[in-house]
Amino acid sequence: METVEPFAIDVDERDDRIVVIPRGELDMASAPELEHAVMPRIEAGEWVVLDLRSLDFIDSSGLRVVVGAHRGAEEHGGRFTCVRGAPGSTVHRIVEI
């Protein structure tokens, strides 16, 4: 039986950007936590890099946070960069759509 890593978020301030790295499964239960970590920074006009390479899974709730961050950056004059999962991974394919 495969063990699933519990959801966690690492936030790293690097130079002029904030790197947010969610780990584990990004779903309906964990999406609000990611939204809370990302959206205040987006709304403050900061440059947020959302690195999804450590996710094992993402559902539509998680994808809503990604889309919301992108739209929020446009509305508030910030920058948003999304690093998708490894090519061929489920997370990469879902975000690509």
C-alpha cells in the first residue's frame, strides 16, 4: 500500500518573489490552506511563484486556487508564475488543460 504524504506548504522568500510549494494532495480539504498562503500576497501585488512539482494530486478545488491566483495577479498588478509538475505527471496534465 502506497503512503500518501500529508498536505503541507513551504513558503520561501527569494529576492523579489515568494515561492510557495504545496506538498501532498491538493484537494477540497487543503485548497483553502493554499489559498490563504497565496492570495494575500497576490492581492498585495507581490510576485508569487507557485511550484506544483511536489504535489501528488490536484483536483478542481486546487485548480480553482491556481486560476484565482492568476486572475488576482492581473487585477492587482502582481506577477504570478506557476511551475507545473513533471512532464507526463497527473498534476502536469491537469494544469496543462
